[in-house]
Amino acid sequence: MTPDLRTRYLGLELRSPLVASASPLTGELDGLRRLEDTGAGAAVLPSLFEEQLTHDQVELDRLLETTAEHVGEAQSYFPELDDYAPGRTCNGSSRPSRRSPSR
């Protein structure tokens, strides 16, 4: 028979009084699941420092600004306007007129 280790800590109901401190195991979801499976009632997550959050925001802003001019279509596929000859086919012959016959 498994002993009942439930307890209250800081107003939280825990299934066990074992609390895993901040460590590499608490920094990833797989590690947290392993700690839970082995009986930890809670875990202290690694701190996020303001510098890390600021760095991430600055990097995101830089990436968004750098790619703001980019579009999904490759602009180089389109011919230059000077190279575009309306009314001509690839072999240089004139296209047949699409106007309806005069009445």
C-alpha cells in the first residue's frame, strides 16, 4: 500500500511534499514529466531574466524589419518592363487580333 503524502504548500494541494528545484531537468517539458512520474509534487522552473526577454524582442523586431520588404513571390521571375513586348509572341511574330470583325 502506497502512503498518502498529500500536503498543502502556499495554498496549493500537492500529491507529495517533494519539490524539485530549478535545474536542467525543470528546464524542459520531458524533464518535468520525468520528475512528476518519479513522485515530485511540484517543480521550480528556471528564471527568465529581463535581458533574455529584451534580447528576444530585439531579435524579433530585427527579423520583422529585415523581411518587411519580402514577398512570397519571387520578383525576379517577372520580365523587365522594357523587355515586355505586348502583341508579340516568343518567336517575334505578331499575335492574331482578338477584335471582333467589323460589321
